[in-house]
Amino acid sequence: MPNSKGLNVKDSVNNERLFAVTNPRIHAFFTSVQENKRAAVLIIPGGGYHHLSFNISGYQLAKWFNTMGISAFVLDHRLPLSPDLTEREKAPIQDAQRAMRLIRANVARWGIDTNKVGVLGSSAGGHLAATLGTFKTDFSKIKDSLDQYTFRPDFMVLISPVIDLGKYAHTGSRDNLLGPKPSEALLKQYSLQYQVTKSTPPSFLAHAFNDKAVSPQNSMLFYQALLDNQIPSSLHIFNQGGHAIALRNNPGSTNLWTAVCEKWLTEIGIINENK
């Protein structure tokens, strides 16, 4: 495992939150053979890069994807506060890139089209998901058989995502990921509106106008960058929801985000209505 001091760090779980990850891993949620649409998604839970809320922004979303015929994989990535890391900011993206490669290495076995593998992230998980979709540097190469597979997602679903680590930063996510005094170069590198290019995958963004934790300006900045690079994407800023947009039980029109997202996945060809 790269970027490790070899310390004996134990997993720490409390109240459906994962506070320490010894070994990064994915939890697989497969569809039935009859319902399989041959698509997959890597789900990255939120938690401010402090913990992973693996149930509400992980397992529950995976089960929803299964109802659409999409296989889902929930990522437990190393957290940047771990004392085992030599470079704190690299561990999450290393684990996310490796997870995507692991999925693509098994597409034949798992009945997945290698060109229909996307990523979903919520809050800080949205930041890591967008990092996966915009960073071109290979942080996870370890000279084994998985290196040959691309880590680039084919689509991104970003829910209340942390994007900017400057003016509109969620300070907890920024400090946990980059440390208390990051350089201006590092802040810009991890402010993902600056990393969007014409090869960035199509994206679906959902945010709430009244989100007091992560400003909706984060989604606005990312969408503007997608627009500037002519990446067909979908942005939805709902009136209500705060920083708690979940699978169900959202206020008002915010509860429509899942139905709209499913239509978008059909629109971009991830879900084939005829199969």
C-alpha cells in the first residue's frame, strides 16, 4: 500500500461513522442478473475528510442504484488525519483511483460495461469524486496488473459537493485534507473548478440554496467550469435541504433529485431503457 508508514492503525467505527480506515476497501452491492443494466458506480461517503458517513451517504445510495439495475461499490478510503500517512492529501485520491481500477479489472466477471463506470460523492465525498474525475496525475500506480486500467469515471454525480478550497471553502474539509497552512499552489490544485478540462466526464450536481455548511457557490463554480469546457451536465439548486440532502425525506422539491438523476443517467446513455 503506497503512502504508508507501516503503523498498526485500527479501524474506528461509531454511530454509523468510520473514523479510521486500516486498509482501504470497497463494499459491493450487485444487481440481479435479470435487472443488470451493465453499469456501475463508485460511491464515496461524506464526512468532511474527518470520518465517513458510510450508511446514509453510502449503503443507502448503493441500494437505490441497485433498483435502477446499476451495481454499486461503497468506498472506505483512508482519512487524511491518519498518523500512518506520509502525504495526507494524497491518500484519499490514491484509494479512489485504485478502487476504480479494481472495478474495471473485474467488469467481465461482474457483468459491467467498462465504459459505464461512474462515481457519486456527497459533501467532502463529492470533493473526492470530483478530484477523481478531474485529476490526471496517477497517484495509485504500484506496478501491478491494475495499473493498466483507467481510473477516470465515465460520469459524476455530486451531491452538495465541496469544490472550492478558497473563498467558498468548507474549512473543516480543507483543513483536514490539506492541513492548517496549505500553500496557495496546493489550495488551487485542490480547488476543482480549476481542474476541469474538455475531458472531464458529464456531471450531475444537486445542492440546496440554504446549505450553510457548504455554500452552493461550490456547485455553481464547478458547473461554470463544465459549461466553459462544453461538458454536457445538469445543475440543480433546490430551495431547501440545507446540508442534508439524502436519498429520501428531503423537504419540498428537493425530494425530486433522485428521479431527475435517474432520467439524466438514461439521457446520457448509462441506463438503457430497452434492456
